Amino acid sequence: MLGLDNLALGFATALTPGNLLACLTGAFIGTLIGVLPGLGPVTTIALLLPFTFSLSPTGAVIMLAGIYYGAQYGGSVTAILINLPGEASSTITCLDGHAMARQGRSGLALSVAAIGSFIGGTVGTVLLAVLAVPLASLAARFEAADYTALMICGLVAGVTTAQGSVLKAIAMMISGVLLGLIGTDATGEARFTLGIPELRDGIGFMPLAIGMFGLAEIIATLTSPDDRPVMWTRVSTSWPEPGETRRVAAASLRGTALGSVLGVLPGGGPTMASFVSYAVERKFARGSRSLGSGAVEGIAGPESANNAAAQTAFVPLLTLGLPSGAVMALLLSALIVHGIQPGPTVIAKEPALFWGLVASMWIGNVMLLVLNLPLVGLWARLVRVPYRLLYPTTLVLSCTGIYALSHSTVDLVMTALFGVLGYLLRTRGFRAGPLLLGVVLSEPIEDNLHRALLFSDGDLTTFVTHPFSAVLLAIAGLMLLSSVLPILRQGRTMLSPEDR
Amino acid sequence: MTRHPGLRPGLAVIGSVLTFAMLIERAGLIPAVMLTVLIASSGSRDLRVRDALVLAVCVAAAMSLLFVGFLDQPFTLVAGF
């Protein structure tokens, strides 16, 4: 289980100079993009994927993971200082965080956010280490039918908790699965390629991801009305009031527990965790300031929750090969490109990778705590970089990165097309996250479905006779029902900006 | 009162990607990057032409350093050289 030899291997791997540098780079870039509004972990990870090819698989995953949980640290800086969340998961931090800044306590707010994030991140990492092996051995008993059911369940979970209309999310998810079919089928025949030879390998993942997320996001930001935010970029130091330290600790622990659970669930994630934590803190916040007007619980709880969720989000990915969201889907493709097939066998086959990653997460959280407390002044100044300088740089970086991958201008044209598509869909309430999930899971689902039916000689009841499969499909059915039923009665929207 | 941006941002962003696609092989990395930055910048409400020009040069230099210098990618910097 959490054997000492595993930990020893993990730290030995993580502490090599190359991996340490990867960890630091990832954490730094993560905080940076977390601070900068308009640039998020999904776009950045999609962007940096090609650059990770020169790294070892372990180094690549360490860096990309660092970007993801690092962004959860950085997002709170702008939330507190200028009431603008750098990341969706820091939206709720704006409320009490900015209130505290207005009261002249921005330094304390930033410290609480950093420390809360650290607690959440560290405990989340420990949970990842503890849960991974038992979960993986459970999943090792899965057969093809069970895998199919598992992934279908993952897809359903991903859409029933998606932002906005569930029906639209389902539509996007199905479209993604269909898009994933383009290319070559199991017998080697070209499928849906419209005679275009470049499509034999399927739709390029990079053009899809960058187009639908990055480009669409940029266009959306440029077309949205501009609010001049009130800037409190001078950071003041202040000390906690009596009793506040204890309240911060309590709120952090509550947030960590919540975030750890919500991070594991497909479709959950840091953003949902932060919102739920805030709702919980409403019941617990005591003291002179009530929640919403500068209570430390309003920062500590959600920030711990979002970091814990970011760590435990790796559990389904690394143990079952199941991505719980858009970012995890990207990491899944990154692992595949490096020749690693995520699933229950990963821990056994690549122990250095897995335990090295876990150890690096802990190291990364320490680095982030150290980076964030003193460097806050730097981040505050960085926030003032005007968007009109930032986004062309991002664009060029994206284009060059995509071209560097394949030296194909066709990929660039596809990126542009997906950008248009992504933006048009977005304005009508169709989010790209479920589509991305569908594309990534399309091939595994088809493969496993094929094998399951081969084993059962075409008998569909195999999905019911396999106990794991039956349970998973039942859960998926229940989730679908519970989210579609209210729609039949009235309109319903659910808030979960995770897939931005 | 803010001017409504209309189609300008969308055209600028998409146009800049297509510009890059057209120029990268024909003209090389540096011209492609510079024009891409300029066209992309035109999508912003706060366009300041001088800033955009400076940005174009800086980003082109940075990309050359990053991709060709640091990452060793086989890009032609300017076609014909």
C-alpha cells in the first residue's frame, strides 16, 4: 500500500534535477497563468503538450500536473486584489477576498489563500497516494465489458455536471464521440475521412483543443463588455485577529475534506468544490464578520477545497484511466503520446512514474507556498499586463506550437475552423468540455465495446451479467435520469464553470 | 460608452491564425509571426498601433529564440536565408 519503499522510490524519482526543474517550471507557469485572467490550465496544457515531448514521460507529467494545481494557487491573487478571478475555481474567493482587500487586509487574505491552498493540496496528495493502489487492484479485475461501462459512466457524469444545459452538454459529448470516430477503424479502413489523407490519423487533438478552448476563449473575451475593475494592487500586510487562525484551520479542514471527495468524481473538480465549500462555510462562519463581508472562512474553505480537488482529480485518471474533466482528458492524451497507457496497470508497470508524480505533487505544493507568499507583489504587478498584449502572444505561441508538432498547415486551418465552431457554439450555450471528453474517450470505448462483444459472441446482455458493468451502467442511468427529469418539468441550469 | 466590437475580434483572431498558416512556409517564421501579431491585435478595442508593432517585433524575436535557438526546431526564419 503506502509502503515506505514506494515513497522512497517516489522521492528518489522526484528529486532528480530534471524532475525538480520540471516541477518548479510547472508550478511557476501554473501560478502565472492562474494569475492572468483569460489564460487557463486547459489552454496552457494544450499549448505546452508539444514542448513536453523532449522531456521524459515522468518529467512531462510532473510539469503538466504542476501547471494544473499551480493555477489553483494563482487564481486567488487577482480574485482578492482586483475582484477578478484568474481562474473559474477562484470565483468564489472574490467575495470575501476582495472584501478583505477593501478593508486593508489584502496581505492577510493572500496568506490565508496560499496556506489554505497548501493544506488542501498536501492532504489531497496523501489521499491520492493512499487510494491509488486499492482502487487499481479493484479495477484490475475489470474486463472489457466493465471498462466500456466505466467509460460510459464517466461520460455521463461529465455531462450531467457540466455547465449550462444538460441536453446541450449531451449533444456536445455525442458530437465529440462521433468526431473521435474519424480516422481509421479497427480493420484499418479509412472512416469518415472525406478522402483527405491527413484525416487518416483522426482529427488532430491539438487543433481541436486549442481551437475550441483557446481561440474561442480569446474571441469571447474580446467581445464581452469591458468592466474597468477597481484595482487594489498595493498589498498591505496585516495580522490575523484573535481566533481567526483557528477559524482558518477549521475552514481549511472542512474545505479539504469536501474537495478531496468532489475531485475524485468525474464531472466534479476544483470549481464545483469551491462553490460547495462556500455553501458549507455559510453555516459555519462565526465571529465579527459574516460570510461575504470579509470572513477568513470564505477564503480558507474554498481555496483548500479547490486545491484538494485538483490533486484527487488524478485518482481516476491514474488508477482507472478515466479522465474526470477536460484537463484530465488532455493529460490522458499526453500520457498516451509518451507511450503510457493509463489504467490499473500503470502503477505496477511504471511505479517510478506514478510514485514520482505523487512525490512531486507534494514537493510542488511546498514550492508553491514558498513562491506565493513573497512573490505576491510580483504577481500584483503582472496583473496589470494589458490583455491586448497578452492574447496576440498566446495566439502566436499556439500557432507556432501546432505547426512545430506536425509541420502541417492543414492543422492550422483546422484550428481556425474549430475556433469558429467553438465560439459559435459557445455563444449558444454549448460548452467545449464535454466534446473534448467525448473525443478522448471515443476510441477506448469503441475498442472495449468491440472486445466485449467479441468475447460474448455479440450478446449484449454481457453488460448486465458482468456485475461491475451492471452497477456502473445503473449509476450512469440514474445520473442521466436525475438530471433530465427536472428538465421535463421546468427549465434548469447548473453552475459548474470547471470546463472553461 | 463602449463601441460594440461586432465581428472584429472573431475575424481578427481567425484571420491571424490563417495568416500564420499561409506565411509560415512561404515567408518564414519571423514575417509570419509579425503579421500574425498585427492582425490579431486589430481585434482589440484598445488597439494602439505603435504598441502592436513593438509587440510584433518582440514576439517574433522571442519565438525565434525559443523555437529555433532553444528547442532546435527546423524553422526557416525568413524565406530565402
